[in-house]
Amino acid sequence: QTFLDRIAALNPGLNAFITVDSDGALAQARAADVAIAAGKAGPLTGLPIAHKDLFCTEGLLTSCGSKMLENFISPYDATVVARLKAAGTVLLGKTNCDEFAMGSTNESSAFGAVKNPWDLSRVPGGSSGGSAAAVAARLAPAITGTDTGGSIRQPASLCGVTGLKPTYGVVSRWGMVAYASSLDQGGPFAKSAEDCALMLNAFAGFDDKDSTSAEREGEDYTRLLNQAPADPARPLAGVRLGVPKEYFGEGLAADVRVAIEAALVELEKLGAVRVIVSLPKTELAIPAYYVIAPAEASSNLSRYDGVRYGHRAAEYRDLMEMYCKSRAEGFGREVQRRIMVGTYVLSHGYYDAYYLQALKLRRLIAEDFQAALAQCDVLVGPVSPTTAWSLGQMADDPVQMYLADIYTVALNLAGLPGMSVPCGFGKGGLPVGLQLIGNYFDEARMLAIAHRFQ
Ligand code: GLN
């Protein structure tokens, strides 16, 4: 009830929630009370959560921030949703996001932009802007998001909360609406690394409904962060932090640089040592990503044809006109732009020049990371080149917006885990996030480092 009251008071200004399920949440909370009284509670029993509106939830709207799905009620729960339900959590509702997770500002949502709780005239980041803003405004202690090219880490950074994008394959994509399937990965937003680890414990792990799910033993993501360090005064003794020199180049705003530098000094005080490393293909990550992601999106979004579900135009003369009008009306500008780019780079005559080239870059970028990670335990750097910018500032300049993804998209191309941890403030008191990048399946160690830093 406390969280529902807070949502009622603050959401009209923030627009972080698309759906609030008060009755459902209160019923689930009562069931949690019964479980607790019966001694059957798990670590998350009764925890109020929310899901990005990209996760299918049986009986509740799953809009993906799109007019195309503004009336879509999923007949089933995503695996992430089902697992968090089984863990006894209480679902408050669904959070706003960029349309089909395409964007870095949450302004492409058909349900309107989300406001950054630190400054209502600024963007919360995207695409999981509603999730990040809601955790920052304490509308829920933990919320899910998805990250295809930064959509968990970047809004976490801009809103001053912790967000984790796991290794590709750790979190099931079953029931998580596809944007770019080879990059998409679900993960948690919360106040701290420890809370993120507890959330991950509940929903990560093999799922035979997702063919790319990693077949691994379940693990306890809190195990390393709960271990007492040998020297409590220097809990990060022996940890090697790789600092990629390309992440501190020209495009990085001075105030973000200062905050990141201060965080590195802090980490050193805790015993960590810095190793300068290089990710030479950094500047090729954006072009590779903005070919591969739209290519996959153009294919994934072909399912919205107005026939089986989703928006259908009211008037049409024949089948082709029904497809065209339904898609023209249902998709917003950014989604249409990406479908066109994706269709173009996949078309005969351009496939080799763009798509195949991008796939080659993708492999080289992954090799860069392996070379760098061979010299350290985690990579550290900024998440976003600037703090939260003003609403509308990049609305007419998609390329400028794509360039702001410079520090986040490469990791998705490689399939590596990464997180954003609040590390200070830039100009105007706006939050800055520190990015940690670990090796494959090394989430527990990354979380432990973040925990000791926090
Ligand atoms: N900003 C990136 C994009 O627009 C990343 C989005 C995401 O991770 N879903 O594609």
C-alpha cells in the first residue's frame, strides 16, 4: 500500500508506469503475508516489484511502449515474470519504455516520455527509462529491464540507481518481446548491487523455452559479496581494474570524467589497482550495432501485421493495404526508421557490404574485450558520455542519440555482462554511473566489486 500510494502521488509527474495493478498487488501482498505467517517465505516474498512493459504478463497489458500493442493482453507469463511470481514477489505494475526498446531517452514511447526524478525537465535515459526512474523515485525497490545496447545500464546511470545486464544467455528471453534477439538480455534495476544479486537469483538460469539459454548450473549471485574480505580496510585488495583508454577520449563530458576519476581513486583506496588497457575497435561498435540491431529488429517486427494481434487499421481495401496502414499507424517514427534501415542492410546487393561487414566487426570487438580482460578482473569506465540531457534535446537528431551509446553497445555485441553503479554527481547535481564490465558468466565477482565499492 505504501508503494501504491507513492505511485499515485508521484507517477502523474514522472510517467514511469504504464499500468498499475493495485488490486492484484494488494491480493498478492496478502498471500505473501499468509506465506510469511506459515513460515514459507523465501528471500523475496512480499517484495514489491514491477516489470518493464516488454515482459509478457498474463492478464495485464504488455504494450512495449507502442500503439501497436496498446490493447495487447498476453495469454502467458514470460519466464522472468513467472519466476519472480513463484518467488513470492508482489507485482505493482508495468513500466514505461521506448517503443520496442528502441531509444536512449524514453521519448519514443507511445505513452509519452518519462521524466528524470532528479530533474523533471530531463530524460531518464532509455530504453528502460520507466524502470530506472521508478527505482530512483522509490516507487518500487526493484524492477526488471532489458538491455540490447545499454537500455539497463544507461538509464541506471542517468537516474542514479544500480542496473545489471547479465551475460547473454543467463536470463531467459521467453516472453520478453524481441527487439534484436542476439543482443537482448533481461536484468534487474535496484538500489544496490546486493539487491540486484537477489533479484538475479530469483530469475536467472537455464530455461528450455529459450534456445539461446545457457545450460549451466543455477548459481547464488550473492555468494562472493557476502564473503568477508581478508583485510576489511582494503576489501578490494588484489582486484585489477582495467581502464580502457578509448573510453576516456574526446566525447566524454568533463563533469563525467571528473566523477569517474574520483571513483577510480576511491576504488584504489579500497585496495584495487589500475591497469590501462585498450579496446581499439571502440569507435566501430556504434556502426556495427546500428546495422545488426535494426537488421534483427526488421525481421522480428514483421510479426506485427495486423492479422493475429496488435493494431489493425479500421479501413482498408485489400490485404496489402491492411498490412501497410496497420503498420504505418501502429509504429512510431523511430521504429519505422529502424525497420527501414534493417530491411535495407539485409537486402540483396547490400547484405555483404553492410550486414556481413558488421558481423565481422562484431567478432573483432569481442576479441578486443578478451584481450583486455586477460589483463584484469573487470573493466571500468563511464556508462554515458554525459549526465541526463534535456527532454527534446535529441528528438530530431537520431544520429546524435545513437552516438551517445558509445560505451554501452560493444558489450552486447560481445555478449558480456556489465553493470552501472552510482558513483557521484556531475554538473547540476545529476547522477553519474560507473560501468563495470566482467568476463562471461562472471556476474558474481562483478557484483561483489560493486558491493564493496557501494
Ligand atoms: N539505445 C540503444 C538503441 O536505441 C539501446 C537500446 C536497448 O538497449 N534496448 O538501440
